[in-house]
Amino acid sequence: MRDATDVHRAIRGERQSRSGDAAIAALAAAQHGVVARPQLAALGLSLDAIDRRVAQGRLHVLHRGVYAVGHRAVTRHGHWMAAVLAGGPDAVLSHRSAAVLWGIRAAGGTRVEIAVPRQRRPRPGIQAHHSSLRADERTVHDGIPVTTPARTLLDLAAVLTQHQLARAAERAEALRLTSPTSLEALAARHRGRPGVPAVRRVAGTVAPIVTRSELERRFITLLDRERLPRPLVNVPLAGAEADFAWPDPRVVVELDGYETHGTRAAFERDRARDRALQAAGWRVVRITWRQLDDTPRRIAAELSALLAAAEP
């Protein structure tokens, strides 16, 4: 039978445990359900107390020294936060993962990407990029330390195609995302960095355009890359709707994707529309997906000549 001293010690220990659990819960609530070992130590938990909670299933290991609180079913934001915590106090979400957090990319790959100032030991599920970020290149969004939108685009330039980068920049523009330092200024600051030439082609020329298909977005990327003037998009003309139109030279481009133009009815409809446009004084150019993939330079040269020839 325990004496009074043992009983009081047990009660005090239980109260301390409850107080510790409440502090852990409050911290986890601010961090998408995850916490790091140094944070728990800062709350006053001993290493034994942390290990005991792990053994009891109250903390679940996600990475070395990083835990999900209560259960393993953390959200995507929770996995992002866990990767940042695993990277250390100066780590931030970066590259494709940051782009998804900002809403400028739909998918971020199989591993969470973070930027860290020093090389770190590889960890499963995390891709760490060694990069020293200035204060104006990092921020916090949705409670997660992350690269600013402009710095995110600079990082993306080294890992995406020109087309993908242009679409991400266009999306950032449409979302009105701002950064303390512009993309142009970051490109000048980090001259010589992979992707900077692609950034310079995109910066200052991006304006949000609403397109309806991947084929249309690829065509806009070709125009931007070849420095051809942007047309009107999906504009009503001659009783129909043209994919792209340059009003002053009166040139129309129609993109033929098989999914929307591959039937006999669509073939007949397209030719009737071409005749109506030509009768109204427009020159019509048709481009297929395969042509855009196989001969983009030829298409750009022919369009450039056509637009120049049509100028008064």
C-alpha cells in the first residue's frame, strides 16, 4: 500500500502530465497537428517524458524528432510542416511543394521539398535543397515557413520547363501574389543561377490569360518564348468563336486537338467557320497538337511572317 507521500507524488505527476499534454495540443493546433522534439523540450518535457508518450501512442514519429500528435492521419499541410520541422529552425518549404502551397501549381511531386542553409542528412520523403535565403525571400503562409512567391518562381525555373514556369507565373499574377522583392530583382541578385535566363524571359511579360485547354496554354507559351505579340483569346468573330485573334492584322489561329476536332461533324463545322472568317476578311491558320510539339520554331517563324505581312 502506498503512503501519503507516494500518493501526492503520483497526483502531482498526473497534473504535470495533463498540463504537458495541453501545451502539446496547443502547439500542434498551430502547426497542422505536428511538433518537433526541441519544441517539446522547450515546453519543459524531459526526454523520458517524450519517449514515454511515443511508447504510449500519444506521439507518432513522422521523421526523426518530428511527431504527429494523437494520430498519424495528418493533412498535406501537416506533412509539409513536418518536413520543415525536420529540416531545422531555418528550413522553409520550397520549389514545387511551395508552389502547391501558394496555389500556383497543382502537383508537387512525391517528396516534400524544403530549402535549408546547410547540407543535412537525407531523410525519407524529403528533398532538401541547400540554399541560404535572405529575409526578403522567406515568409510564413498558412502557418508554414515558405519561400516567397517570387523566390518560389525563381526556384521553379531550375526544375520546370519554360511552359510550366510561364503557367506558374501567370497563375501567381492571377492570384495577385506579392513579394517584398520582385522576380526581376531576384534574378539580378542571383545571376548565374540555373533557371535565371528562363525567369528573365517570363518576368515582366506575364499577364493572366484565361485558356480552356492544355493545347491553348502551350500555344501561349510558344508565343511568349518567341516574343510574338499576344492575341485575344476565345473571341467572338463572324458568328462563331475564334481560339486566337490578332485584330489589327486580322489573323486568326485555330488549334485542332483531336478530342474536340476529331469527328466528321467537327471537321465540317470548322471548315464552315473558316469560310465565314475568310469572307469577313480574316486570315485563318490551323495548328495541331503534333505540329506544336514537332515544329514549334517553324510555326513561330510562319506566324511572325504572317503577322508582319499583314501589317499596313
